[in-house]
Amino acid sequence: DAEYPNIHLFKVEEDWDHNVVRDNCKGEWVVCSPEVAKTYSAIAFLFARELHKELHRPVGVILCAFGGTHAESWIRDEVMRKDTIYNRVYKGYSPGMPVIDKYPHKAPAAIWNAMVNPVLGYTVKGNIWYQAESNAWRAEDYAPIFIDLVNDWRMLWGQKRLPFYFMQVAPYGELPGAVRLEQAKVWEKKLLKDIGMATAIDVGDSLDIHPKNKVVPAHRFALWALAKEYGKRVECCGPVLEKISADGNKLVLSFGNSKGLHVLNSSGEKVSAGVNYLYVAGADGVFHPALSEIIGGKLHVWSPSIPSPAQVKYCTEDYCKGSLYNGADLPAYPFFVSLPAQF
């Protein structure tokens, strides 16, 4: 299903440059067809197709992507030289080092120079951003780096309201789960305006950093754009933890965007108990697998081993699979909180 003459696709060919900020790149606008789609980004194509079908108007997408890149590969050198937070990536990935001889696209600013600056002149409606895996092993730096990237792109494009809808990366093997919480911090703490976070917390693959299911992430990206940029009355956000309180030997969790809150069990049935990858701890900080039940739209959490639970976490492991959803079948975002929690 890829024959769409009113979907036009541009693909910036993969390239890098360690020294020169280029004004031109290789690539061309093409009409969407099965032949084009099979070599295009699956998520970008599926995103464009859903917008086109919902809006009944032409859609254009510029694909600017290169696998295995740090966020710093997509930021201008001038920005990074001003902040010591970038010292680690310069120290580990500067040109001339063996790792860069093998993976030249991993150098700071390498992708910005060759692939992003050449398309700077385009007026765009917004960006969808799926990246963080290569930053996962220094996750604690990700939030300020991503904020720098977004602010600089907005300044350079001359579009103060340049929306960024980004994907909370899918669980995979031993990819540090902490990076997903750092991604969430930017959105949940409102550190940037005009952003939204979709999540792939339920569609990861323990053996593949690029999970084969592209339909679900693309659909969740499209929901954000349809709701926020085109005024469609669709839910785009999964349950977000808003309040936690103690009730005897249980914790009671309240969520926003939680109408129709339910658990999807291993058989694909919607039930009210048994959330996966959910743990509670007492004051000692030792976590135990939690029992859970949805009562009156709230999630009650407890463990027989903990008489006075004080902490709760959900889907914070390196590999996990979310099972808590709202009525729009959008998954809850991972969380890690302690009493008393402030939101």
C-alpha cells in the first residue's frame, strides 16, 4: 500500500564531514511508490501515509537519518564547544581516533555538517525524532544535549515554534534503560515547549536494536502530529503518572490520560491486574516484584514482603515490555518515584 502520488519523499543520502559545513547534499524529491517505499525509512513512510490518509492533502517528508549516531553528531560544533558537557564525546569520538576511523559518522557535528545544514532552508511543519540508543551508556547527559539540539535547530530555522515529537527508544538487550527516563524528563518536566513523547516501551526486541514492528511507532508519531498540529480529536498520549499516595500496605497511583486504564496480558486480553515489570520497595530501597490491581481507574500496588512500601518503579529495566494502557491502546510511560512524590 505505497502508491501515493500526493506523498513526496526526499532522502538525504548518508554522508558525514568532520571539517566543512556543507550547503548541498545528495538526494532528490520522488513520488511515493512501492519501489521508493521499500528503500525508505519505514517509520517515515508510514507516518507520511497516515497523515495523508487522515488529512486528505499532499504530504512531504525529508528523511535525514544515519544509524548508530550520537545526538552530538547532529549538533553544530559551535554549540558544543561552549559547554563542558560535550567533553566526553569529544574525548572519545574525535577525528583521528580508531573508533572514528571505523565509524566516521559518530564524530561530533559530522552529520550536521553534511546532512542537516544543506536542508536548513526548508520551511517545515515539524520534526519526528527517533534517536538515543548511541547515547544510552552516558544517559545522564542526554536531556541537556537534546535540549541544546532542539533550541539550536529552532533558532537556525527561524521557527520559534518548531515542534519536535520524539520516540522513547525501544527496549533492547542490555541497552541501559536509564536513557528512557532521561528522555522522559525533557517532556514530563516541560524543559522544552512544543514537544511530545511517543513510546515504544511495549514493542522492543531483546535481540534487535531496530525492532521489526514499525507500524506501531509510526502510528504513535502520527497521533501526536494529528492532535497537536492539525487539530484532530485523537488521543496521542499514554497514561502519565500524576499522583502517588500510601493506603496501608499499598501504594495508590493516579494517572493522567488514563480513561479506560487496563492491563494487556500475555494472551492479548484486557484485564485489571498483573502489570509486568512493576516493583515496589520499602525505606530500605530493596525492590520486590509487585502485585497490582486497577480499582476505580487507579492502580493499586503492593507486595506481601513490604508492609510499608515507599517506592515504585515500572519498566525501568534495560529490557522490559510494557503492559499498562489507556482506552486508546497507548502504553503508560515508565516511571521511578518515591514517597512523597512531587509532580
